[in-house]
Amino acid sequence: MSTPQYLRKIKLTIGDNAEALDLSELRIRFAVRRGDFSTPNSADIRVYNVSDNTASKAQKEFTRVRLEAGYDGNYGVIFDGTIIQVRRGRESQTDTYLDITAADGDSAYNFSVVNCALAAGATLDDQLNVCLQAMAPHGVTLGYKPELSKQKLPRGKVMSGMVRDYLDSITQAAAAKWSIQDGRLYIIPLSNYVPGEALQINSASGMVGLPEQTQNGITLKMLLNPSVKIGRLIELNNQSIQQYRYSLALRAGAENERIALQNKLNGDGLYYVMVANHSGDTRGNDWYTDVICLAVDATVAQEFLPSSTAASASDLKPIKPFG
């Protein structure tokens, strides 16, 4: 059941201990970018008219930023990550600002390294556990993973190199994608989604304008909604979706066919979230979530499947509508 969106709420915290700075009462502008891709999610946050003492602490003493936003009845974390840079500046004669650039899981992405040997008989779960152990010192833990193949390695395997490269190979073998969301590793199959009840998105729950079918997926805008998570299901009224116009160009047939397969409308109105970008201004009009999603029964393109299953067009797999 959808939750009405009204009465804005926000909390911005810098630091992760008892001396953390709470800047929630100041004017805050933010842009958070989240997707189901492996490169880290990011956030740009501008806080206005911060005192010199507070600005100095933010630049020198703290490494973590946590942003919570939404409305009464639907409020939660939209970004939790590591501070990359803090800059001070002046926007006008009366207004100064503190700019915070942050990334989610970038330390684990850039610096996690494995160097070990697995015995014959190791599974994908064994390889994943090695990766998780290497990411743990960087603050990343397991968020969600599906049941992985139990096929065992016929011989021992040496794992030496960047964790992200091994996660790429693990998820490729499992026909899945991986990403870091709020410090947790999520592995989502190309033919599935994160379990949970579908969120109803309509005008009563805050949808702005009408959804549109594009060559990149189904796009829609709504009032800021922290419940919209990467890999989660949302429910749309298909009659409200503006359909894509196919090209009449002579050589556009293959592209039109790809769009028809991958960006189709689901008969039950169920779609899973690929991208969820949040933007807002506590003293302005912006307070939105922009989403790109795909039908749960969309066809996975052949090039995204592991080579062992990509032998023919008949091997293409739809998203499972019920997990």
C-alpha cells in the first residue's frame, strides 16, 4: 500500500561517533546518484552558512557522511558513504557554503585486494567469502545475494588481485550484477530482483507527471522516496506509461527489436529499479527521486549472459516475476 508524501524531513550527519556533526537545521542541497552498477554511488551535498569552526572540523576530523531524507511516514537513508572532498566557498555576499563530495564503498572498490589459494572443490560462495573478508576492513558487508551455483572447481585456484575483478567474474558466472549500496554488497541476478513487496507508485503516492518508455528503460519522476531501492520492485499503472516511438530508419530494425525485448511493459505492471537518483533543496522546490526501471519479465540481452549460456537466442532469460 502506498504512503502519502507530505511534511519534508531531512537529517545530515558528518562523522560516526558521539562527536558527529548534525547539520540538519541549515539549508541543504543535495544530489545523490545510485545505480545497479559496480562503480560506487556518489553524492554532492552543499550546506549553507556553516560556522568556521564546524567547517574546519568537517574538513579535518571526519570521513563519513550520512544523509536521511523523505517525509513523515516515509523517511530513511538515501546515502551513507565516505567523504572524498570538502570545499568551502561563497555563493554571494551573504551566503557561504560547504561542499561535500562523497562516494559509497569507494575504498573497498579501489583498494580491496585478495591474495590466497583455494583448494579444488571450492564453489562460487567460497570465492565470494574471500572477497567479503577483503572488503570488511573497508566497511563493506554482505547485503543480499541469491543462491549461487554449487558447481565445484575441478582444481585449485589462486586468487590474487583486485576484489572488484573477482566480483566481476563471480557475477558473470552467476548471470548477475553486483553493486555497493550504503556500505553493503548486493548481488542481483539478471533474471531476478531483491525480494520484497512491490511499491505502488502513482499520483496518490507522489508520482510527478507520467512514466515514459525510452530506449534506456522506463523512466519516471516522483516526490523524494527513500523506499525506492536498487533492485527492488515497483508497481506502475501501464496505462499511464507513455510508449516509445520506434524509428522508421532503414537500419533501425535491430535496435527497435532490442528495445521491444528489453524495455517492454510488464503485463502486471511490475518493474525493478536500475537507477534511483535523489535530489533536493530544503529551502527550494526540488525534492524528487528520478528512477529508471525495467519490466520484471524483460529479456536479458545475450551479451550480458555468461558464455556458457549465450549459445543462441533461445537461451535469453526473462526476469522472474515472482522471485
